[in-house]
Amino acid sequence: MRNGHDGRISRSNDGGAGALLRDKTRKLGKKPVSQQTKETVCRIVCTGRPEGETHWSCRGVARRVGIGHTSANLILCGHGLRPHLANGRNYSDDPGSEAKLRDVVGLYL
């Protein structure tokens, strides 16, 4: 098994002392998410709901935009968006809901 010292020794043997002074070339990391993609994620979450769902999830937004779910989560957290939480109360559209509410509350009072 080779440790870090063996790697440095072989680099100095292969390239001389100058090889130790230069950094070894490595693969580049992932490209950062563009500002346009961030704006798209925010616009999607703020303007509507996914079809057949109650709210957006990080994975759903990521799938729609074509980025990773971790990136989508970081974008949402960075903008303070939490689509899984309801911002207000849901009121009934039923015209008789007020009478029904009085009946139910009257049972317990």
C-alpha cells in the first residue's frame, strides 16, 4: 500500500525537484449553477404548483430544470423559499360552511 510519501518520492524521481514545486493536475470540478437557472427555479416555485401536487419539492424542481436536488435545495434556501410550508389559511368555498362550523363548535361549547 502506498502512502503520500511514496507518491512524492516517485514524483521527485520522475520529474526532479521541480515536479514537487508544481501542483499535480486534477480534474476540474462541476460548473457553478448559472444565475439564469437560479432565477428559473425561483420563478417556477413562486408562480404555481406542479400538476397533481400540493407544492413543489426540491427533487421535483430539480428534475424540471435539469439540475441536482442539492443545488435546487441550496437555491431555495438561499432565497428563503420554503414551498412545502403553507403561507396562509385555506378557507372553504362551501356557502354553508359557516353554519356547519357553528354546529360543530356548538357541540363542544
